[in-house]
Amino acid sequence: MNDATAVFWNHLSQQLATYLPQAEREKVEKGFYLAQQIHQGKFRLDGSPYITHVLSVATILANWHAPAEILIAGLLHDALKQEYSNYPDPDFLEKQTSPQILRLIEAAISLGRYGHLMPFSPIEDLSSRESAIDHLPWAMQILSNEPMAVVIKIADRLHNFQSLAALDVTRQITYAERTKRIFVPFADRLGMRKAKRELEDRAFQVLQPNLYWRCKARYPWEKREKATSSLIEQIRQRLASFGIQTEVKLHPRNLARLNQRERLQKGRKIPLHLAQPLVVIVPDVEACYRALGILHGLWLPVPGEVRDYIAAPKTNGYRSLHTLVRLPQDGQAGGQLQILIRTREMDLVADYGVMARWLGVDEAFLPEFPQPVSVPKDKIIVFTPDGEPKELPRGATVIDFAYAVHDYLGHHYMGAMVNGRMVEPDLVLEDADVVKIRTSQASVGPSNEWLKFVKTRKARSAIRRWLKKQDPIATAQKGWDLLNAAFGKQGVLLSTSAITSRLEEVAIRMGYPSLQDLLIDVGFGQRNPEAVLQQLQRPLKHGEEVSLTPVTVLSVAESGLPRRFGACCRPMPPDEIVGYRNRRNVVTIHRANCSRIQNRKPLLHVEWRQEFEPNQWEIAIEAVDRIGLVRDLSTILAKEKINMSSFHADSMPDGSAKIQIGLTMLSRQP
């Protein structure tokens, strides 16, 4: 232990001796030696040994009479930060301390990480921005689940301000702004008004130094005390005359708040005797109400300005009676003076909030800790560099995050940083991670490999959409190969034309515009080949038809599209045929010499399937319209093993029927 460390440790030891028993002090001492081991050889930006910082944080906590467990966590609050620790290992730390202390340390580190999330504009006044913690879910989660971690981090911030000059001006402003927007509201929620006032003034000094020094010159503490001394004496004498023992003091309104009051008064200086409330401390609650009535007899109250926070305490445990009275002009500057009336216990709670329990305040006066927040175990919250929260399923990766922000980040992904470190795209994110995505127009875009590890439906869908646009033919071919392998195991030949035609029908039945779309999804792994085979083997429903178009489209890009014969030329084997892809993505088959397609481009190469010898005819029948006519025609055709591929009938006014029937006879080649 060097001399500087010894000085800091001796100062802390002396403070601990004022309130901790020997056994608890020994626990803290053990924590100190562990902190020495962890931070040995590490230094702060100002050149001081890192151990002196954690000792200073522990001393601030000791001034608040923190118990041994909180003090040890304060000594070790940076033990898991790699740049400051020789043993940044949670398992090691837990073995040396306890699971509860480890939870406090991890929560404090997460809280520090959150402090780097918020965008800001440093020229704004302290009151002109909403509290960040009102809008960030992680804030209330930490505050509710680990409030003592917040207390440790507030002590850490208070000491860091003492060495802030070691940072450049930009980083000082960033640190002060984040303190103002995150840690000042945290202190307020926990009722720690004394710490809150100091943090506010520290931030005010960095963010608005000219205003800070002007206010400091306008409202020196000694002059404020002198200006209110006669008022304090009048209150003491009046309450003493009614038998009430009283302590009267100035409420230490800080410079940041005085600056705000000046702004409300358009820059006019506030009279020193009115610059802060007076606090009247009495023995008990009954005396609070008695003192209120007595002081209203001394000075007239302003109507509507009495607040009873004893009967209705604030959510952070604050209790007091507030009143505003009019001071006479004789001998005084006059004006309206605010007076706060409370008991000793209420005064401790007003300054220390949740920490007042360490100062011996009765449980009846203590604020309740915030109720723990129930966080779904299957969700995490991560953040953009600007502090925008993104809720993702547990197990989500960097790529899931990129697509959660915007498809552009995913499609143009070039790399990512998580908590300031470069990572791989398949890194599984953890609660409270801060993720920055790097993009480039030169990015090759998503790959099929991403589909193996992304977790969210949004990412998966976006990747598939992108891949379909890039190389649909290759993906469809991959799907065909997967189907062919799966079908082959069941003895089904995918190359058989009847099976191919049936697959077209299956694709439509499964909701796809075409067979190609089904093949693409199979190629992406979105559709299981076995599920397609089950659909193929499913019996046809009543009324369903399977179109056996005996044509092969030789163009791979259009081979999976639905097809039909052109009604204009009605091609039949052995006619030479061509295909044309229309706007509805249907391939129409025409005779090669059909006049309807002579000027259409591009024409597709198609051919009749070789394993069939199709013969097709269309016949027109005119007969007497009677019941059973269609049945008799169907019976005749069935006996001759002729398939009726189309049928149209019209009843004529003269009692006849005109019928058009398309006929197909299929015979396999030997």
C-alpha cells in the first residue's frame, strides 16, 4: 500500500468507526484488499491510482452510513471493467464476495453504460428537457430492481466531477449533460435531494459556466445567511413563546435552481432573504400543525399556497408542511417567503431519501423502495447509440437488431460494435447492450447463412425478400434439388411430367402465385420439402382439377410459372409451339405461326413432353336439348377412354343444344 492509498484508506476507516461494528468493518477491509488486487497498476486519466477513486466512492457512501455490503460493492463497482481491472471475471468476483454484491456491481456497470446513450443539446437549461428516465424502460427497471446500485452510481458520479478537468471540454459537457438527464432524476426518485442538488450544480457549472459564476457571485451563502438571520430569530422567538422547541435553518437551494427562478423573473435578481425557503424543525407531527397556525399569526399566508405533504407524502417519501407568507415592508424588504415545517426524521428523509434508513430514522417515516418491475424472461431491451430502445426476443443477434431499426441497416451491413467493441453478425445480444451498425453501399448484402441464426420474423422476412430479388433462379433451382432429394426417398420421380404438373396445382393450393415461388421458399428453407410431398399425396377434394399441360418450358426463369394454351390458335401436337410470359406471369402456349404473337418479345422456347403422345381435338355437337344429354355424351367418351378436357353448352331458343367439347387421349410410349 503506497502513501496516497494509505491516506484514503485511513480516512475511510475513521468514518466507518463512527457507525459500523467491528465485524462489519472487517468485511469492508477485506473488500478493500480485494479492490487493491483488482486495480493494482491501473490509473485514472488524471494520473491518480485507480484504487483512490473507489476508496473515495466508498467514503461518500460511508458519509451516508451505508452498510458493509453496499460499501464493498462501492469498492468493487468497476471491478468488471476490462480497462481498469486485472480480474474482470464475474465468477471470480462472486467467489470472492457474494451473489448479491455481484448483482449490485453488474447493475451499477449497466447503469454507467446507460449514461452513454442520450443525445443532448448542451446549451439548454436544466429545466428545459424532460427527464430521460421517464421514457426509457430500463431506467425504471434498474431503479425498481436494484435501487442500491443507483445509490452507488450516484456516489461514483459525485466523485468523478472532482476530476472532470482531466477530460477535454467536449467530454466534460457530455458527462455533465448525461448526469443532468439521467442521474439527477434518479436521485430525485430516491429522495436523495442533497445529492441531487450537488449533481445539479456540478452539471450547471460545466454546461453553463458563465451563468454559474454569475449566480455564485449574486447569491453567496454567507450573505444569504446574514439576510435571513432576523427572520430566523423571529420564528424561533414566536414558536418558543408557545412552548415549541424549534430549530430554524436555511434550505440550501442550489445555484441551478436560483438560475431557474431568475429566468422566471426575466433575469431580475431575487432578494437574498427570499432566495431560499426557511426550514422549521419541530419535535413531532402535532407540533408541525401548531407551528403552521402560529406562523400564520405572525405573517399573513398567501391564499391557496399551503401544501400538506405530511398527510399526503410524495412518492419518494418526502413529508413537510409548505406555506407561503407575506413579509411586512417595515424594516424588511418585504416579499413572499416560503417556509417548510417538519420533524427531525422528516428532515433526514428530505435530504437523504432511501438512505435515511441507514441514519436511524424510524421505519414509519422511511420511503418505500420502488416495487420490482417484472420483466418478461423472453425479451431483452437493447439501444441504438442515440439511446432509442429496441425490444427484441431473447437470443436475438446483431442482424436482428439491424433490421429492427431499418431494413437499410441490414441490407447494407458492413460490421457492428456492441458496447464499443467490434463483433460478429451472429453475436447474441444481452439486456442493455448498446449496438452501433456500420453500413456501406459496397456491402454484398444478406446471405443465406444469416437465415440460420436470425431470431426475429422481421429480419427473416426482410432477408428472404432481398435474396429473392437478387438470384431467384438459383434459389428456385436449390429448392428443386431439395424437393427432388426428398421425393426420391419416397420413390417419387420429380422429373415425371405428371408429378411436375401436379406440383403446379399444389403450389396454388398452398397459396403461392406459381411453382417458382414455392421452389424459392423451399430453397430458402422456409418450406419443408416433406410438407410439399404430403400436399402432393393428399387426395383431391370434390371439384378440384389437376391441369396436366403437356408442355415443358425450357427457360429456367419461367419453368415454374403456370401455363395455358392460347385460345386464338389452340395448338396441338405435333404443331411447332412457342411461349409468351404475360403481365400476370402466366406462360401462354401458341402455335409458332400464330399471328397474335408475331410482334411479341421475348418468346420462350417450349416443347411437347416426350413421354406422352397427346392427341387433342375440339368437337361441336348440336342436338335436341333433353335431360341426360351430357350424361350420355360422358358415358360414350369414357368407354372409349377419351378425356374431356373442356366442356361448354348453350340451350337455344328452338329447343336445341349447342355443345363444344375439348377431347384429349393420352397414351404412354412403350
